[in-house]
Amino acid sequence: MNSNVRILSAVALLAALSACGGPQYLRPGLGDAVQRNMASHIVDPEPDKETTPAPMEGSRAALAVERYKAGKVIKPKSVKITIAGGS
């Protein structure tokens, strides 16, 4: 009985010490969540030179700004949304 207790104690001690080995196989990007989130939200300071601005009519944009300043914003038409799936 005494030898069984010693064997079980040795096994328990080895199992406990095996947890002290520390992580050996960490992935290279582990811990970069903050940097990745910042990179996904910050505008590229050097965008492609080949891109052109979206087409916009300046007179219509100016009218929209004037309506906004005057408090006469045109409300958008109501939109029906259909949600499919789920339970």
C-alpha cells in the first residue's frame, strides 16, 4: 500500500510539473490584436495613384449642405427590410 501511495504521488508530482514547462509553440501573430485592429481602421496614407475620386455633382452637394443648414433636410423614402432565415 505504501508503494502505491508513492507511485501515485510521483505521478501526480510529474503531472503537476509538466504544466510548468511553458508554451513552446506560439504562433507568430499571437498578441497582435490591437495592432491589427488599428491597421484595419486607419486610412492608408499612400493610396494607389491610379484611383480617381467618385463621381459627384458639386451643385447638388451644395444644395444638400444648404438644406441641412436651413433645417429643411429631405427625408429618405421608407425602405422595407425583409429578414430571411434564422429561428
